[in-house]
Amino acid sequence: MHKDEQFLQTLTGFQAKFTHFTDRYEGTAQRSSELEAILDDYSAFVTNEANEESWELLNRQDPGHMSRLVEDLRRTSAFCVAIMEKYRAWKLLNGDAERTEYFRNIESCIEKEFGSFQVTADSKVLLVGSGSFPMTPLYIAKQTGAEVVGIDIDREAVELGRRVVEELGSGLKIRLENVFAEHLDGIQEVTHIIFSSTVANKYELLDQLDRLTNRHVIVAMRYGGGLKSLFNYPMQEVNRRKWSLVETVLRPGHVFDIALYQKA
């Protein structure tokens, strides 16, 4: 089989597996190890530079089909990540704290999240899309002493996330809320904002945050371009009267890259 055909067959296989889990998810932790293995394989696939050539060729040959497939993969893989975060939270709370390769990859991305715009103990960081296992708030609060607020539209994820924070970061300045950004108390005091890469409407939210945040705020937008867009929503153009792209942090071998924005 030609490697481009094999590449497409692999993508179709991943999509079938993700759809299988999303269609059958009932809020339980059954078969979590199988899903973890699939997401680990998918992470390795989208960060393997050897796949770039086939990716580019197929996008030129049949852009319509690839666009639909990529959109489906982003949607279903994001849902599966949310499922697996809940699995991981449940495991931790039941005494099993092992990490998967997917989580190792994410955690290794956090350290240089803001490039040259450092977070200090005086910072207040907002994470949009904190999930059930809030690695970023825990890491930032532990390393810097900053106050970190995470928001998520999934109430169950927020409740699990609070229990994880209590388990791993008791005493840290971390708050998790099930609210929309525009309803968050103290949003004018936020100095740094991080958007999770699997938040589909993150650029719409960024546009809204212009009027809600102070003029010195720094935004780290996690995104995926090229092959990484199979797992992450890509970078988009912004309203240049509101926001300016000041830096991109490219992370070879990691599942997402980072675009840094300041107020225009």
C-alpha cells in the first residue's frame, strides 16, 4: 500500500475509534486503558514529522474530503480527551496516579507557555477550558505562586477538577468555576489568559474578551497548524483593532503550539 493511502487509512481508523467511544460514553470509567492507548497513539501520529509529506499531498489532492475528515477528527478527539481527563481524575481520586504519554506531552508544554511574558507571584492567570484534570493551574500555581482561575462549561469536569486540586494542590491559589468568561468575577484583574487548544470557539471568545479585560493582559492561544490541526483547532485571523500577534512559540514534538497576543 502506498504511504499516502496508508496515512489516510490510519486517519479513518482513528476517526472510527473516536466515534466508537463518543457514541458509547455513559459517564463511566470502563475501558479507560483502551482509550488512553488510542490517544497516546494519536498524539505520536500528529507529532511525527515523517507524516507531514502525506498530509500536505492529501490536502492538495482532495481538500474537501480532508477538511471534513479533519473537522470530525478534531471534534471527536477533543471529546475523547475530555473523557480521558475524567478517567484520569477518577483514577487519581481512587489512588492510581499513573500518567499516559498524552499527559506527559501536555505537561512538558506548560513550562514555557508565555514565552518572554513571565508569570510571577503577583500574576492572575485565567485558563479557558480547564477540564477535569487541571494540569496547567496546578503547574503554574506550584511553580510561580500566582493565582490561577480555571473555567469550563462542563459542570462535572469542574467538580472533578476541584477534587483533583484538593488532592494535589491543597493550599495553592487555584479556583475552578463553571461560568462563562463574561460572568467571571474579577476578570479585569487577570494578567494572563490561556485558551485550551480543544476549545472550538476560542477566537470568538478572544474577540469578546477585548472589552472585558485590562489593556496589559497577555493571551496564550494554544493551537495546531498543519498536521497538528488534526488534534487542535488552528490559529485564526484576529481583529487587528483589538489584538496583535506578538509571538508564536513553535513546539516540535509537542501536540500544540502557542500564539501570544496583546491588546492592539
